[in-house]
Amino acid sequence: MNGNLPNILTLARILLLPFFAVTIIYREFEIALLVFILASVTDLLDGLIARIKKQVTYFGRILDPVADKFFLITSFVLMSAYGFTPKWLTIIVISKDVIVLTGSIILYFVTHSLKIEPSFMGKVTSACQFILIGLILLSLNIDETTHIHISLFILVAVVTVISGLHYIYKGLKIANAETS
């Protein structure tokens, strides 16, 4: 990892997380938005640089989605704790990730290998979740009384559930192929 800029950017995103959490807890929404934008930029740059400079590593392929999950789960927990997102959506987001993680662990024991490959649907889900958090932060900076329409929460929930079901389907397919 020494000198691998994409992995350093991913680690920086993880290190931004406590600052982001503190800004939400202390209702410093302008700073929270800036930290969120900085984290989002590091997320875009790490993948782009890794591909362009051919610095894709196994460590980075694992660390990047973990960093995203840390950021998203922390965001949803805090946003629901302060009433900015519905608690049911946070439960859906966390449940999907717990189910996918548990399925990955089970697959590892069944197949004796671990292939972490985010699906297109998984990437769409993460993008939708990040966009929702970004919109909430924007609305909090415009006017704290501004609320996101329920249809956007429902859309993110539906996309999250579909992604979870897709990962379950893929996992079962791999497990069945291995045991056949």
C-alpha cells in the first residue's frame, strides 16, 4: 500500500468519518456538508486514479466498499436519530448490509474463497443512498425546516431492498454451483 494514492484516499475517507459525525451531532451542518463533499470527492478520485494509474489492489477493492458502508451507516444512524430520515429506512439500509455481510461470510465457508465484487445494482444503491444524504445536508443548510419528500425515502428503500435481493440471488447461485 506504500505510495498507493487510491488506498490513501480511501483511508482518508474513513478518517473523515468521526469529523462528519461530530458535525452532525453538534448541528454544524455547513461543516458536515463540506466534510461530506470532501469524502465524496475522495470516493470518486480513489477509483478513478486506481484505474488510470493501474493501482487497483485487493486491499483497495475491499477497503473502498467498507469505507462507503461505514460512511453510509453512520450517516443513516445519525440522520434518523435526529429525525432527518425515517427510522424504518435506516433499518432497511443496515439490515441489507448485515444480510449481505452474513451471506458473504457463509459463502466464504462454503466456497473457501472470498470474491468481493459489487454489482451494478449495489453501486446504484450506494449512489442513491449518498445522494439522499447529500440532499438532506443541502436542505439542512438551506432551511432546517425543509424536509425531503417521503417518495425519495421510499425510492431509496426500494432500490436498497432490490439490491439486497439481488445479492442474495447471486450468493445462492454461487453456493448452489459450489455444492453441485
